[in-house]
Amino acid sequence: MERERDIEAWLRRKVTDAGGLFFKFTSPGNDGVPDRLVVMDGRVVFVELKQEGRKPRLLQEWQIARLRRAGADVRVVAGMDEARRFFDEIRSA
């Protein structure tokens, strides 16, 4: 099973090789906000990465719902299979 940092490294490489931007950031005072941001072909997506089989914590779920209510595209990507599907989706959009 891949570690979260391995999934992150793979996704970062794929996004940047395809001409997109991949940011890892912190949001002081906003614990639980997804800490990856993918910008590609005019799309901006908040991404919460997890190991396969892992789920976001309750605070993360609350922040994800809050962002979605504000109209943001937010994804939870758990494991390499989901990372591959996510990349294929944003690349072909």
C-alpha cells in the first residue's frame, strides 16, 4: 500500500508534466482544509489525499462540506487507483 506522500509525489509529477500546477499549502486558522490544490486547464480543485482505505477526519469532512457549499470543487483521493482516475479526469476535461 502506497503512503500518502508517495501518492502526492506521483500526482504532483503527473500534473506538472501535463502543464498543470500542484500546490501544497497551509491555511492558518483553518485546520482540516484540504492542503493540496491542483490547477489545470482552467480548473481549480482542492484535493485531500489519503492512503487507500483511509477516510477524512470529522474536521476535514466539515471543511470539505463548507468549501463545496461555497461552490468549490473538492476531491478526496484515497490510494493510487483513485489518484489515477482523478488525474485522467482532470487531464481530459
